[in-house]
Amino acid sequence: MTAGQPEGQTFAGESLLLRYVNFVKLPHTVFALPFAFLGVVYASFATTITLQQVVLVLVAFTAARFAAMGFNRIVDRRYDARNPRTMHRELPAGRLSLTQAVVSVVAACGVFVAAAALLNPLCLALSPLALAWILFYSFTKRLTPLSHLWLGLGLGIAPGAGYLAVTGVWSEPWWTLPVIALAVLTWVGGFDIFYALPDESFDREHGLKSAVVLLGQRQAILLAKLLHGVTVGALVGFGLGTPFGAVYYAGVVVAAVLLAWEHQLVRPGDLSRLDAAFFRLNGIVSIVVLLFALGDRLI
């Protein structure tokens, strides 16, 4: 991507709504939102789900992601202004003011906490911890090359959050929620390594840390492969501890094939198909797992 080209998943238009949509890359919500609803589907084995709970999970997740992404854009705005790949984002390009960005992030945090409060007392009690974790991610590239895993755990809590939103209590067996969190953590960590590949030179020059800076492209891509191998294993392990059956496992197989295909598209020194791997396939992976789990539950 060269200077002057918009990033992927950027909508044309100058309305304030579209500027906010582009500000937080709203389409990227599709990456982990299905895993939050996977937690809801899992919870349906233990209790009845209401439409209000489903709507509140959607609102809470979207608000939390808006807050995290918006805060990241605020914290990184000076770096974004210097990077040819990101210099046309809303803050460095002046399409949103810093005040507009801060107000929107504060509002999103408020919406998230309010939705958690409407779900149950446990979600309300945990909401500040969840916010602290996902907001602090914005500083991790300055501190550790493991920032990909910090982000992964931030999204990895989505299935557990979906489950707790419905039940208000931990799962039985207890280990199923940590295992599905591990699946999401490693899935996100792997594709976030892909996302860092084009910025290797910029990050080195500006003292930012990533697995790509630490290991180089070839070894970083290998690490992403290993992480995605853990993802598949954890998805299988999650199924073993839950009532999900053959249809769910078929979805895991499809997800594994998609991940393998993704790794065929991205090779050291050739990032020409990175957008297809990052934006398309990763969005499909989470949707596939959710749809097959839902199909399994309904059969």
C-alpha cells in the first residue's frame, strides 16, 4: 500500500457517521463478535436466552470494540501521521478532531458499562477490568513484541463474556471457557502478526515492537502458523468439553482449511495478497465457527 491509498475496509464519503465508522474500522467487528455469540450459544445449554440478552451482548461488544479501537487511534495518532499506510486515517487527516475522538471513546465506554449493568451484576463488576485490558493494549507496542497476544486475550474474553452475560455464573466444566479463550487468543495473535508485516520497517525506525520486528518476516509468519495450529486444537478441545457434536466439528474442519488457505496467501517478501488473508478469510473463520455451532445446537 502506498501513500495516498486508503486502507482496506474504508468507506467513501464525508458524513460524520462514515467518518466514525472508518475511525474504528467498524467492519472489523465481524472478526471476534461471532465468538461472543458462540459463548451465548454455549450458554443456551445451561439456561434460556432472551432477545434482550442477545441485543445487550451485541451492544456491549460493539461499544467495547469502539472504545478500544478509538483509544488506539488517539494514542497512535502521531505515529499514524508519519506512516504512509496510516497517514490518511481520520485523526491525522483532520477528518475528526481530537475532541470528537475523545468524546466518542468516553461515550462508548459508558455504553459498554451500562450494557454490562443491564445484563447482570457479575458483568457489571468485571466491566472495568475488561475496559482496562483492552485500552492498555494501545501502549503495548511500545513495551513488548508480545502485543499481538495482549490483543488476542482482549478479544479472547469474548466467548466467556457472552456466556457470563447470559448465565451470570462460570461454566461447568470450568475449563471450557479458558480453552475457547485460548482459541480466540491464538487466532487473533496469528492474524495480528500478519497485520504487522507491512509496518516492519516503520516500526523498526520508530522503536515500536512486534513479533515481525523481533523475528523478521519468515520467522514471524512461522509463529503465526504455530499460533493458528493451537487455535484449531483449542477449538477441538472446547468441543470435547461441551455438548456440541458433529456439526460443530465440521465447522472446525472448515475453519482449519480457511486458516491453511490464509497461510498460502501470505509469504515472506510477498504481501500482495495480505488484504485477502486478513480482511476476508479471518472474518469468514469466526462466522463459520459460529454458524456451525448454532446449526449443531438447533439440530
